[in-house]
Amino acid sequence: MAYSKVTRLDYRRPQSSSKSSLCSNTVMVVFIGLCLAVAWAMTSSRKFPVIISSSDNSSDEISSQFGDISTESSMEDSAQEGDFNTEPKVVFDDSNSDSTDSGDGTSEKTVQKTQDGEENQNDTENEEKSDTETTKIEQSVTEESEEEDQGSKSKSISNSKAEVFPDGAQSEILKETETQNGAFPTQAAESKNEKDMQILNLSKDKMKSYKWKLCNVPAGPDYIPCLDNEKAIKKLRSTKHYEHRERHCPEVGPTCLVPLPEGYKRSIEWPQSRDKIWYNNVPNTKLAEVKGHQNWVKVSGEYLTFPGGGTQFKHGALHYIDFIQKSFPDIAWGKRTRVVLDVGCGVASFGGYLFDRDVLTMSFAPKDEHEAQVQFALERGIPAISAVMGTKRLPFPGRVFDVIHCARCRVPWHIEGGMLLLELNRLLRPGGYFVWSATPVYQKLPEDVEIWNAMSALTKSMCWKLVNKTRDKINEVGMAVYRKPMDNKCYEKRAENKPPLCSATERSDAAWNISLQACMHKLPEESTERGSQWPLRLEKAPYWLESQVGVYGKQAKKDFEADYELWKRVAKNSYLNGMGIDWSKVRNVMDMRSLYGGFAAALKEMKVWVMNVVPIDSPDTLPIIYERGLFGMYHDWCESFSTYPRSYDLLHADHLFSKLKKRCNLLSIIAEVDRILRPGGNFIVRDKVDMVNEIEEIAKSLHWEIRMIYSKDTEGVLCVQKTMWRPK
């Protein structure tokens, strides 16, 4: 870590060499007093420059792996100049140097780039060269009393290039993300069954000295705390509704680190990863042995390969996807259908190949005897979570999915009053489709016929219309497509109120720890409330925001538009070009505290997908995110996320931790970040300065590389890169 040089000017009162008249002495005293006042004003505060330093270990390797980091003032010219390969050299000036004040609480100094073998020029040439070869770096200004406590320590950029945080109009990002609830309730308020979490706050000094240890659990490298809680699972009275596959989180989040599989390597990049992954990263062969003949997954030397097949589409997912489109053109992949839920997804080849049709698929399957199916999906770069249709609602809002798909997902939809199918009805938007590809659709065995008859009666009572039933001659399987009604007319005409309508006071968006109910929610009066066509829906605010107040305290539609413009600027000027992140190695992204989905929308041209997480105590804006053609889920960050270790390439947390620290153990949250972040992955934090500094110290204890840290006034930004380090 480099330190800034701060020089104070020492103005001393001159000594009189001889006596003079009283008048002369008086004039002299006044003059000296004025000089001292000016000198005191000039030196009353210190200016800390952003320091550029090479990382302690393997700086050349990091530089080559993550590319160059440029300053914002030269960002627009970089495409023409194309020369950011030289290492910049920090120029430290005394406090009376030609540093200029920007007028907004920050000061500017210059960083000069030098070439190897360059000769020193004369003063005039140096001044001319500095105009073209230097860029300005912003720096935070602190109160003098704070500086005395902090000393002259400055923040550093571990890479060999400097990233400048957006200034001027763009600096609003550090303050703009401070939000209110607006007209949106929180998921915690909607979900009354949210359990109390133990508050464990550790002091900064303890975190500095914290020594990490590996998790000693049977699941080993595949540990998911809320799904592998054997102590809680053994106490269950029943497992007939798959209660043992649901979330059972420890009372206190673990602070241990999950070990790496032996021989773990950096994940293969997309799109190659869709077809093959490193065997050592997910060394499980059970699915290859059981489902190999159905082309789920095969073992091939040091790789696991994925031919793209499944139980219902042995000849490949693309053929199956095209078969659905040809059989039922109204499905309109990538236009009318943008967001899909795949139930019992297997290794998620269906969702993986729907990317070719510009469709985003939320795939899920339980962590069960089908070993590592969701882990395979994530390692391939396909969205997936571990979840089960058991006794609780899925963590998604109501009426958001354009299509729900089930290809022989082994879910007993028809039993117990159709409770599980009614959960899909809650999630399906008005006019949305349920694609059911299973043996009862096309086989005539007694059990299949019985299930088909029961499903026919149930879907009719739910006002679902069977719009297509056909059979694929190549895969030799059948498919039925049902459509949910657009309005409440059919509900009102039913001779029998069965299944019953839910209470008018019950919200369909309430999803966190809410028990399933065998009832149907009435549809909104406006039939077009959900699901306009893609890609128009990404940038256009839903019309139903017109009368609401947004999370920033403005009218919601203006909030939405301002948020989108904000994140587009930040992504372009900082994330994509200024932090040294190699985006060719980024595929799986998570926004840990998403509001309108602006961060995900700003990355629309990148070959990434973003899991938008709306915390349960944040404004419930997740329906808006789905309306944009994006996806996400609710979550409580005091608990473990329902995903395998090493799932994500980049995590983004905007003003999350300062809110969480009030009720959660910060160390357990960072341990969770470490669990789900891949080695070599990046973690971006925006928060209050004290929170950013605290997370920086924890990151150092984890041996993470500090890529960039910046602060201005009370706000800060941190970017770190996870390493392969594990405690012994």
C-alpha cells in the first residue's frame, strides 16, 4: 500500500531587527496578522490524491488478465489513441502546487504516463506534454479533524492503471441510490411469516484479526447452508410434501469458507461452456450414468459434455424449442415470450438454448437424488436456482412469467385440490401459457390416463384453456399448451367456486415464507398490466407506475427513467471501461440489491445474464423488473442464497451492507459472498465510506485483490477480486 505525501507550509512570524516607531510597529503587526490568516486558510485542509500501485503479488498477471483501466477524462479519446499499455506514474505535489479545486468538494491532481526509455525534456516541452499525456483523477476531501485520526493513509488501486469515478453530473450515483419505499411495500411487510434473525455485529478490530477456517460439513465443496442443514431436517415431522428439500437455515449464518474441489480451474467461458465444463469443477458422474442415454450429460476425459438433450427431448433442445414454436406460433419466442419459468429443469439445456431465441429462463430444481443438476447449469453459464414445489410459495411475485414449462418434471399437479398448479397460476401473467410435456399427455397407461383426466378437470375449473395438444414424431413425446385467462369473466361465470378465489386482502406478490393456498387471485382490471412485447418493455416504464411514488421520492415513471439513465452512464464510464474487469470472463452476474433493474438493463448488450435480487426489507419493485423482460427473486441476505458454491462471476451490491448490518452478522454475509463468488470473480460494493472501509478490511483478510477503492464525502466504491486462497 502506498501512502500520500502531505506537506504543510510553516509560516513563522519574522523577527524585528531594530526598534521603530509605534506607528510602524502597528502597521507591521497588522500586515503579519493578515499573512498568517492567509497561510492558515491555505493549509487548513489536506488533499489526498488517489494512489496507483502495483499489487503485491502477480501484478503483471492481473494486468494481463483484466486489461487496462483508464481515467474518465480520456475515456472518449481512448478509442482513437489506443495507448493505455504504459504504466502511469503518480506525481505528488506540495499543498501549494498547481492542484486545482473542482468546486464540488473534490480536488484534482495529475497522473503522468511515461514510456520506457524516454529522455527528460526541457521545462517547456514537459509542460506541453503534460497537457496531452496526463489525466485528472478525482480525490475525496475530508475534514481536518478526521484527517488527524486517519493520518495520511490513502486508498489505492491494485491494478497498474487508474479508474476515475464519474464526476460532475455523473457523481450523483453515489447519492442517487439512497432510496425510500415510495408506493412500494416491502417483502417483509407482505410476508408476515418472516422469522426474526439474530443480530450479531462485530467490531472492526475483531474483523481485522478474524482468522478464517474451512467449513467442516458433509457436503464439502457443494455446501448450501439452508439446504444442507441436517440438524433441522432430522427434526421434520413429515417429508411427504418435500419439506426436506425446502430451506431450513441455521439460526446464525456460518462464517466458515467452503473448500474448493480438488483440481478446480477457472470456468470455461460462454458460449463454449454451454457444451462442456471442467470435470474437476463439478466432479459428479451420477447423472451421466443414469441419464447418459437421454443426452443430459456425458463424461469425456477432463470435461463433462452436454449434448443438449433431456428426458423429453433426447434429440436436442433446439429441435424441441422449434417444435413448440411450429406447433403453436402464438408462443412467439423472443417477442411475446421473453421470461420463462422452467420447473424441474434438469441440467437446464432448455433454458440454455432459449438464449438463442432471445428468451430469459429462470430454471429451478431441488437438490435431490439427481445429483448436481442445478450446479451443472450454473457452471455452464445458465440461470438456475435450487428450489422445490413443496409447502411454500416460490420466491417470485405474482403474474410475471410469460410461459411456464414442465418437461416431465414429476410434479403431482392434480393432487390436494391442485395446490401446486395453483401456485403456477399465481406466477403466470394474464394470457400466459403453461407448456406441459409429460407422459399423461401422450401415453395410454392407466395411471397416465387417470392423471390426464384429473388435470383436464382441474384446468377447466381454473379457467385455463387447452389451446394446443400435439405430438413430436422425432422425440416421440407429446405436448399440451394451456392459456390463463386475460380477465375475471370466466371466474364469475363458474357454476361452482372451486378452486375458490383468494381473499381480496391477500396479495399475490407476497412470497417470502408464505404457505401455499389452494385458491386463485383475481386478475387486475387492466388486461395489459403485465407482459408487453420485447424489447420495447425493457426501456419503457409500465403505465401502471403513473400514479405511484418512486423509490427516490419522485413520480415513479420519472424515477424509472432517471434510474435507467443513471446506470447506463455508470456502466459505460466506470464498470465496463474503468475498473479493469475482463468482461469476456463474466457470464453469471448478480445484483444483490436491485431496484428497477437499471443495472441489469445497462448490461443488455453484454453476453451476461443478471439475477436481480430484491431484499425482503427493500421496496418491492420486483414486478417492475419482470415487466422489463428481466428476472430475479426475493431474498433475505441474513440467510444463505439457494445456489451452489462458485456460482457467479460478478456480484454487485449497491447500498446493501449498511442496511443489513443493523440486523445481520456482517461476517456471515461476506462469507456467503465468498461462497457464491467464483475464484477470479469480482465484487463491486457501493456504500457509506465507513462500510466500504470495513468490507475492504474483511476482503484483505480473505486475501482478495483490491482492484479499486474510491471515496467522496460520505460515499465510497470498492471493487475486489476473489483469489484461489483457502485457509489450511
